[in-house]
Amino acid sequence: MASIARKEQLEFMLDSPFGRRMGREICAAMLEYAETIEAKADEVIIEQGASPRGLYMVIEGQVKLLRSGPGYREHIVHLAEAHAMFGEGALFLQGHPVATVALQDSRLLLFPREPFLLTMAAYPELQHYIMRVMAGWISQLVEKIDQLTLCDGAQRLARYLVGLHERSPYADYVTGAHVDLPTRKRDLATMLNMNQPSLSRILRQLQDAELIDVQGRRVVLKDMEALRGMARMPTTDAPRRDFD
């Protein structure tokens, strides 16, 4: 039974972006010491500041990576769903810079830190992958800083919606599309550094302007070019619509 489970996990890993890059040999080597973690919705998987245990891959469910501040204020840094990996940077830190909480009942693979670092030492391509991922995180965090300091609420939402569309496989073939919000509006508002009433108000304003159509968690992007224009960084000579 255990061998069947490992075989299924191997096929799952090979179907992920990580597995397609790394291949069967590295994935099989990592599964030799992998642990399975089950988490209920709202369960804390990693405490902010906790000693890193290793690298994680989501098998099913959804988890949020978040930073907490004074007064229990939180900011969601990232949402991770099936096939997503996280914890790369913490492998080289004394404590996790973010907490991880399950948004749904979730199952994850944990690749413990010490054996994973040994695997990295044995496979240069794995070292290069981790370095690329960490560079990608730096780029995303710089983008996040730009959004939070240079964009208003409508621009942040427009950037998020356009980003969801552009990550989809059909983004290059259509000018209008729909996206499905991957989480509750409460958590999306936290990600975009606003409160839920502000998010709801901006969604209504964009809908009234016929840029989007909100259908529960599904958002139809009716005017992609206008949304892309709104999502650009503000400039001194480019007028734009103000929402909020």
C-alpha cells in the first residue's frame, strides 16, 4: 500500500511545474524522505518565526502565506494550491518569515530540511532551480512594494485581475475572458491591502463602469485593455479614472 501511495505521489510531482523541470530521478530521491501533512481548514501549519522544517508542496486544498503585525493585523503574501511549493527561502533562515494557514482541508508533502539540502548538493540543477525560485520571490516582493506604495485600491485590484488572466493558458488568444477568484473576498482584500467593504465598493464601481461583471467568485473581464491601462503604474502625464 505504501509503495502504491509513493508511486501516486511521484506521478503527482512529475505533473507539477517543479517535477517537469527536475525530472523523475530528483523527484524520486526527494520522496524517499518526504512526509505527508494533513491540515484542517483554518489550522496553522507554520508559525511565523518558527524554525524551518523544510520545503513544502501542496497536494490538495489551499493554504495562505501571511505576515502578522501589531493588533493581529495580517497581510497575505501568497496563496498556494495544488502543485505549488513554498518554503524555499526559509531553508536558509533561522525562522520562517511568514506563517502558513490552511484555507481549506489540505494535504501537503514536507521535504525535511537536512535531507533536502543533501539532495541539493547532489544535483546542481536542483540548486539552480531553488536559486531561480528565490530570485522570482524577490521580483514578486518588489512588485508588491510598488503596488502597495504607488497604486491606489482600484489599480491594485486591476493588476490582480489582469495577472490572474495572464497566467491562464488562453491569455494569448482572447481579449476578453473570465477569472475565478481563488479565495474568499475577505482574504483577497487582505492580499490587496484594503478592507472588505473597500474591495466590494471597488468591484461595484468597476462593474458600473462596464469593465467587469461580478458573478460570485467569477469575474468577467469585459474591457481588458481598460483594465490593463488602469493596472499600469501611475505617471504624471497619463490621466486615468479614479475609483476610491
